[in-house]
Amino acid sequence: MNTKLIMTVTAIFLAVMGIALTFAADDIIKAFVAQPTEILSIATQLLGATYFGFAMLNWMAKGSNIGGIYNKPLVLANFAHFFIGGAMLVKTVFRGNSDLPAALSVVAGIYAGLAVIFAVIMFRHPAKPTE
């Protein structure tokens, strides 16, 4: 499994979400809620900062050996994030609330897919680099 590609794609995905949540918090809140409040805006921006920080962690680790016992905390943190987030998003999508944007289904699919990928990485020894 090409963990460098996976970590790069994950870093970009999280960075885009982090930047959007940080700098367009009020617009994103308006897409889901009628009127943003100050505390909701702050919480959304903090979530964006967390996503961006996680993106930088994945970006910086993309060239390392990842899998099995190598970088286990990194893999476990990614797995926990995508599994818990994916479970919550998939459950929300399957409730069938028509008020939710269709993009939420796409994000739920991305999260579920990344949870599976990180579960595989967690229990598979990293591939030996080709020389």
C-alpha cells in the first residue's frame, strides 16, 4: 500500500477542510443553520484549526515508514478520527434528513473509505522501499 500517497491525499483533504472552516466559518454555518452565533463561529474556527494541524502532521509524516509498528500513534490517530467521524456521518446520512446538503454524503463516503484504509495500514507491515 502506498502510504505516501494516502498521507498526501489525506493531508490535502484535511487542509482544505481546515482552511474553509477557519476562514469561511460564518458561510459554512449559514449553509447548515439559519444564523451563526459568536460561540458557534468560534467553535467552527477552532475545528478548522484542528483539521489544519492534523493536515500538517500527515504532510510532515508522509515520507516516513507507516504501518504495522511504524508510526503507530499517527496511524491510530488517523484511524480514530476517520472511523468515529465516518460512523457519525454515515449514520446521519442514512437517517434521510432531506434538509442536509448532498455534499455531506460525499464527505461521509470519504471518511468511511479513509477509516478502512487506515485500519488496513494499522495491521499491515509497511512495504519495503524499492531501490
